[in-house]
Amino acid sequence: MQVQKIQEGWIETESPLTYHGWPTVCHTGNNRLLAVCSGGREKHVCPFGRIYLYESLDGGSTWSIPRILSDGPLDDRDAGITVAADGSLIINWFSSICFLNHHVRDELPERWREAEEKIKFSELRKELGFFMIRSTDGGKTWTKKQSVPVNNVHGPALLRDGSLLWVGRKRGDITGGGFGNSVVAYSSHDHGVSWELEAVLPAIPEIPHKNWHEIHTVQDPENGMIYTQIRVQPDNTPIEDVGIWQTESWEIDKARIWTQPHFICNGHPPHLTALQDKRLLMTYGYRRPELGVRCRVSIKKANHLWWSNELILCDQADNLDVGYPATVQLQDGSFFTLWYQFRNSTGTASLHWLKWNLTE
């Protein structure tokens, strides 16, 4: 199995360019793609992230200028987008004050200090956390943002029965930066209007839930098995040594059972896609030489799912600031993968895309 590249490019329709990171892409039909990310930024960690929405009407070859969907008083990061069973769209993200921990205050640029000084405790309590907006008209209009109890980087998974399953970190309090110390599964049976707690995932021995990040889920279109992959990063682990772990889930007597997660491969974070031929695709960032983005395809043997050897989508990134890919399958069966990547030539990070095929 090999990757055959068809076309690639950058989403750089904004002027002047700002730092973009952590994108997600969805396919709404007729080769219309929507992509969301954190844009309007100055750096990987800064106070100025906003949620950007881009649209393509030709399967990702050309893109609109960005539409700003959230410009809160904090740093809006890691946007996900999901198409529900009724066609409604769900965009999720979290807000952050992590820039306060990454920079010495006396060395902050004046604009950064001004942003910090504007934040009030009452505003912090309201604005720090996990959020979601919905659209029922294809993205023309959006609801006001609402707080949600769970977060992951790419959003909930659409299941075969039309419900949504959202596996991620549970919301916490201000002292934890908005993130709680448990990984949970929430479900929605009204296309994302409301969410109910379904389960707390089983732990990995000696690696608590606080070390689980950037989780994504997909359902096997044939047997209904649910696969959830996790970026697991124990304390003091170098970023190049972070791995992807996986847990499987199925229903017994209307109750969902989860296995203890097990290691899959190096890299992070994962994105999972159900393909037209009933296989599954995992796409993930890779922060060892050669830096970039990689993928694997599911292989079923004796009713058990395995993953293929690693396939390279990109191996020429300029530095470690690369990854967070998301993949959709286009109408002709080819794939479109979107990720972010720092460009030395521009001095900032942009969204990079690749159209590609698998050859056996």
C-alpha cells in the first residue's frame, strides 16, 4: 500500500497572514468542505486566538477568506467541526490562559500585557472552558456559544443510529485551566442540542486521565464497534516520544463496555475516519525525523482490527510545530487531509492540505 499525492497547497487567503493552528475539516456533500481552526494568532501560545471558518466548494482546491465565529476575551483554541445526522453543524473549541504560564510577564509585548490586564475574575469564570455553537442552515447562521461538559480537538463522532458520541476530557474548574482530571463519554440524541454523561473511561495503570489529551472516536460501519484513540503523554515525556493509545467499545444489554487502552504507535494527535469501503483511516502528526504527518489503514483479521504499516503524507516540515491533521474522503474516493505547519519562509504557521489516493 502506498500514498499517491494528487495536489497540495496552503490556505492563506487572509492578509496579512496570522498564525493558524489545530484545524478540523468536514465534508458536507457535493465536494463542499468546511475547515475550522484557531487563527488570528501571533504565536503557538498567545492571548489572541480566534475561531476561523473557511469554505471550499471544489473539494479543497480553493478556499474562502476566513470568517470569524468566535473572538472571545481569552485565547480560543483547537476548533473541531462535526456534521450531525440531520445535517446540522457543530463547532467546538476551548478557551485558554496558558500564555500566562509560558512567558515571563516582564518580557511580554505591550499588547499582550494589555490583554492580560483586561481580564476580570468574573469574566474569567464565564469565559474559561469548553464551548460549542450549532448551525441548522449549512453554516449561514450560528447559535450563541454555549458551555459544554466535554472537549476534544476534533469534536464528537456520528454513530450509525444517528446519535453523537463525544469522548474527551471533562470540564474542570479555573484552577485546572478549565480541564478536569477525568476522561468521559457524553452522548446526544438530539443532534447536539443536549448532552448526557454515558461513561468514565477505564484508566491506564500509572498514567492518570490528566495525561490523556486530544481524543478522537469513530464507529466501525460494519460491526458497530467504537474505536477511540488518545494522545497519552506521561509527565516529563518529550513531545517526540508521545504515543497514541486506543480503547475499544461495544454495547452489551444497552450498556457500553470500554476496554483498557493499549499502545498503537508513536505520534499524536489522532484523527479517525470511516471510509467508503468500510475500512478505517487514522491520521496523525509525527514529531520525530522526518517531521510531518502520517497515516495507517485498518486491517481486519479473525474479527479483530489491526493497523497497517505507517504511510507518509508529509515528511518535510520545517520544525516541531506541525501536525493535528484531519481527513475526509471526497466523492471520487480520494482523500483530503488538512493540518497546520510552521513555514520558515513566512515566519508563521498556516494550514497545509493534501489530496491523495491509496494504491494497493
